Amino acid sequence: MSSERAADPPLSSFRVPATWIDHNGHMNEARYLQAASETTDAFLAAIGVDAAYVASGSSYYTVETHIRHLAEAHEGDIITGHLLPLAADSRRLHLFVTLRRGETPLATVEQMLLHVDRAAGRAVAAPPAVAARLRNCLAAWGGQPVPEGVGRAVGAPRASARPRLRPPQGRRGRTAAVT
């Protein structure tokens, strides 16, 4: 993560309550997503996608999320949420949220959102005013280095020594039925 990102003003800030702590003594994984969601909601409100906008029948829905847990958060920690818009077109919005304790990154959350007509239940183009605000944000944050972790996928490295799972074989090489 670049030092420029650490200087960005946070869009959200909160103290980790005791109710967010799991049996391992640190913040539960679902709360990282909640914190990122609050950060995304603050960004959306800043570009005009606020409660009144949603009440008018349109919104952005999250359709994909990838969380990377980098460090533990504990009860009482002050967490800040920082957001970088990566890309947008008429319907899609690609965001990258970093949750921090001070300068320490705790988690990153990469999201893809779709602009939707809530009544029709389908993706539609964002109105010109919202699209213009998104273009302005992208232009303002343009030229920043791509944050570490963007585009990462879940998976173990492929290794030739790793055993492969195979279905049980019946007679004559056919797959056996499972009962």
C-alpha cells in the first residue's frame, strides 16, 4: 500500500465494540465487511447516492466482494475506512476499501457494484449527474498507483506434488454411484 493512500482522509471511523469480538479475541470477519460497507455507503452518499436517491427507486448493489485480512483488530481499536474508486462505466462501479488502525492496514475489501432500478430488479445506467460525479472522482484519484491486492483471487498455489481429488471408480472405469 502506498504512502499516498495512508494520507487520504477517512470516509468512516469507529471504535471496535466488545460485541464485534469473536472467540479468538479479535474482530469477527463479518465486521470487516460491515466496516467496509459503511465506508462504501459514505462514498455513495458523497456522489449523491444517498437515502433520498435510494428512495427514488435506484441504488448500487454489491455483486462481488473480496476481503483480505492483513492484521487483527481488537476491542477499543479505532478503525478508519479509506476508499479508492478504481473504475466505473454506465452500470458498474469498482471500488477498493482499506480499513486501517492508524497507519496499519487491517484489511482490504475490493468490490464490484451494479447500478440498479430497484423496481425492475435489473442493472441500468446511472443518471448523468451520478456518472459525472464518478468521472470527477476517478479523475481526481487518477494516476495513483494500483493498491497492493487489487485483482487478487482466492486459491492455493498449484503444486504438482499436491494430491488431486478423483471421484471413486467403479467397475470398467465408470464413476461409482454414491449412495
